[in-house]
Amino acid sequence: MGTVPQSDTRLCPAAGGPHKAGAECLLAEELTLQYPDIEVRWVAADLGTADGVKKTVQAAQELNGRDTAQRILIINNAGSLGDITKPFVDFTDPPEVDRYFTFNVSSALCLTSSLLKVFQGRAGLERLVVNVSSLAALQPFKSWTLYCTGKAARDMMFRVLAKEETDVRVLNYAPGPMNSAMQDQVQSHTADLEVRHHFIEMKKRGELLDCHVSARKMLDILEKDAFRSGEHVDFFD
Ligand SMILES: NC(=O)c1ccc[n+]([C@@H]2O[C@H](COP(=O)([O-])OP(=O)(O)OC[C@H]3O[C@@H](n4cnc5c(N)ncnc54)[C@H](OP(=O)(O)O)[C@@H]3O)[C@@H](O)[C@H]2O)c1
């Protein structure tokens, strides 16, 4: 979660995953170097737990100057694939399924709603919310029962937000197939061989996107403001 860097912007809390070495930490360091005026607060929190969500919200509450921020950008990027080694019919254990949705759906809802409350609408404050979505929100992939369901649920959740809070700009952004740890897991663990090989071949052909390229595209979309609030926009659109 952070504000888009501007000369007069000072707030930028970044919520990282539980492993303390994530991209968010690097982002926090990079932002501090590039924009020394920005106050960066990096929080390691397990968003699969209520405590992790609370800790992240608290960090936002503690930021100096939150009453003077001009633009708030909340990016819901954290996510996981869940168990992709088995088909639909093998998901018979409700607690396993609940754990997946607690992290991938519930935390995105409760974190976003809490942060919107911290940064209540006031004159001149622009609020933007991004849900990092996926093609899997729209299209079923064999072996990805949890992932596809979670991404579809998140898209709808943020469409409701867009309807309710008309002064909040909401973007469901599908970043395209990116070269990342998640992509490695797709290629090594997807049970369905057709799906698995599709992504292995994409990697061989050099078709996976660099995360920075996709992130840049997302920022361009936000800066141009050329989307309907709640719309699902794909990297390739
Ligand atoms: N890669 C793709 O091809 C692709 C395609 C479409 C959409 N996406 C979406 O893009 C987003 C980023 O994915 P990625 O490819 O960068 O995957 P990734 O390499 O697996 O990164 C996942 C991110 O989620 C964080 N995370 C994992 N478990 C967490 C937890 N319990 N609490 C808090 N944070 C947690 C990780 O933090 P740590 O670094 O601390 O582990 C990391 O920042 C996801 O929402 C994914 O669904 C990816």
C-alpha cells in the first residue's frame, strides 16, 4: 500500500509478505533512495492471519502526515496459488479451503476496507485501489480450483466497492504471465499436463513478462485514468 510518488507526497507504507525478503522490502529501499522526502514504512505481516491484517492497518494509522496526503494508492498484490497438484474432486477438507480464502480473499477485503477508513474521503484526497487480478479470474484453468475461484471472487468484490464508493477509483488489473516464483510453481506443480506445458513453453519462447514491465503498465493505466472504476483490465488489452 502506498501513495504514488509526487514531490509533495510523504507517505508510503509497504506491506510485505511474511518472509521479510520480498519485493516490497526492495521497493521500500528503492523508494527511500529515489524519493528521500517520502516516509517509507515497511511491514512484514502474514496476511493469512487477522493479526497480520491488523498490524498492517496499524502501520498506516501511525504514519505522520496522513491528514495531508493528496493521493492514496492501495495495491492488493499478495496472493498464492493454493494446492495446484490436485483436481476439484480432491478438495474435500473445508479447513484447507478456508485457509486459502482467508489469505487470498478475506484479507484483501478487510485490509482494503480498513485502509479506506483510515484514509477517509476528504476534499482533495484521491483514493485508488488496485486488485492484482489474473486471466484466471475470467477463465477456468484445470488444477487451479482455488486460484481461479479466489481471483474471480476478488474481482467481484472490488466491482462492488466501485459501485458503492463512487469517489474511489478501483482497478482490477491482470498483470499477464510474469516471470516470478509463482510462475515457477505453476510450471513445476500444475497437475494438468496441458496447462503445465503451456506455461513451460511460454517460458522457453521467452514470452513471460518481466514484473517491472507489467508494474509500469499498471502505473501508466492509473496515471492516464483511462478505465471504468471496477473494470478488469489486462496487460494485453
Ligand atoms: N506470476 C504470474 O504469472 C501472475 C499472473 C497473473 C497474476 N499474478 C498475480 O500477481 C500477484 C503477485 O504474484 P507473483 O507472481 O509476484 O507471485 P509470488 O512471486 O509468489 O509473490 C507472491 C507475493 O505474495 C506475498 N505473500 C505470500 N504469502 C503471503 C502472506 N501469507 N501474507 C502476506 N503476503 C504474502 C509474497 O510475499 P513474500 O515475498 O514475503 O513471500 C509475495 O510478495 C499475485 O496476486 C498473483 O496472483 C501473477
